[in-house]
Amino acid sequence: MSDPEPEPLLSVQDLTISAAGTDTPLVRGAGFTLQRGRTLGLVGESGSGKTLTCRTVLGVLPAGCTVTAGRVRFAGRDVTRLDRRGWQPLRAARIGAVFQDPGSYLTPSLTIGRQLREVLRVRGGATRAEARERALGLLAEVGLRDPARVARQIPAQLSGGMQQRAMLALAVACRPDLLVADEPTTALDARTQRDVLALLRSLRERLGLAVLFVSHDLEAVAELCDDIGVFRRGELVETASARQLLRRPAHPYTRSLLAAAGLLEEEPYAR
């Protein structure tokens, strides 16, 4: 008799998101699970619901958008309608996030080192000395050369790739269980994109992270992710292991996406 499968770290069940003043939901009935140590990639056209779903997982839906059905469970707890106070012990400490434009999320007037130290002290409970040492270690951990110099710099003094590495250092500073990465490579050149993908893979393996990864880049998703979910017009039309989805996509929209990207590994079975 096989052991029962462990409860997913993240479970999204029949999620529906609506916006004030509109009749058609922006996301309709989306559902998926994510286990510790695995990466789920969400793909689909712009406006298909990927980012709204991620923002629901983070508890930061845009003004005017609300969850009208379904729920999100994290580590066995329903977090769908937590208020700001309820989210406070989860963000940064247990759920980290990186986004497309790190410069918009890093505080422009504070040095990278100070931003890291504040997260470590406020969310991680570190002493001042521990935070200073740990901040330098994190910058080295994400592949930034000369961490002491980077720690003294403000975001504007860093390249886009260095800013994204600094953002990743902030996201994993408190060793979260889940990392939400929403288009983290989109604004980067091809070489830096590869470096960031390799870093995400390394962090997942070393820290045992679950990663929810959103990207328009199907090649990046295919390279990084264990499983892939495909959004189209607010619906999650297909979810499967990356291998299965690449070889035998079940939905016509998935087949068209893969064919356009040159990633359809073999002809699907005739239907």
C-alpha cells in the first residue's frame, strides 16, 4: 500500500476573480496545486489571468478586483480573504516574490544592504550584527560579485540583471517556503535571462522552495518548470507535467502556443 501524497504547499481551488463594473470575471474557475520543491509555470496570452492569479496567492490584488468564488490554501491554511494583518507574518517570511521590473520594487533611496538588513531584522528576527553578516552572504548567494560594494549601492547604480539578483536576495532572505516569480526575466537580455533561470533553479534545489513561475517565454518555462498550466481568456485550460504537455498537449490552444514557439516535440495523437 503506497503512502498518501502529502498535502500541497499551495492549493488554488475553483478561483474566480472579478472586477468592479464588469460582468465577465477576469479569472474563472482556476485550480492547481504545488508541492514543496517543485516549480509550476503559468503561460498564456497577455491579460489571460496569470498575474491576477499570482497576485491572489500573494494577497495583493489590484484595487477593484476581488475573489468572488473559490479559495487559496497555503500550508494548510485558507488565505483567500486574509486582511493586511493576517498577511503580515506570511509575506517575506514564508512567501517571497520577484517581479518583472525589480527597479520598481526596490526602494530607490536606500542601499541594497540596508534593504536586506531591514527585511532580516523585521521579518527574520535577526540581530543587527546577524543581519549585516547575513545580508552580505545573501548577495554572494545570488551571484553578485563584491557583495560589500553592492551592499553600499542604491538600486540605480546597478544593472537590470544585478537589480533582479538583489530582488531575489530579498525574496529568499527569510528562507520562505514559496517563491512567486512573475515575469522575472522579461526585461533582461538573453544572457542575463539564462543566468537568472539558473539562479532560480539553484535556489529551488538548495532551499527546497516551491516556485510559481509566470512567463511569456515558453522556452524558459520548459527549461525550468516541472509542471505547466496554460491560461486562455481567464481560464486555466490545461495543466500537466512539462514533459507530458510538451509531447502530448491536450488543448488546441496549448498546441498552437507550442507550435508557434517551435517547442512541440511530436505530433499529438489524432483525435
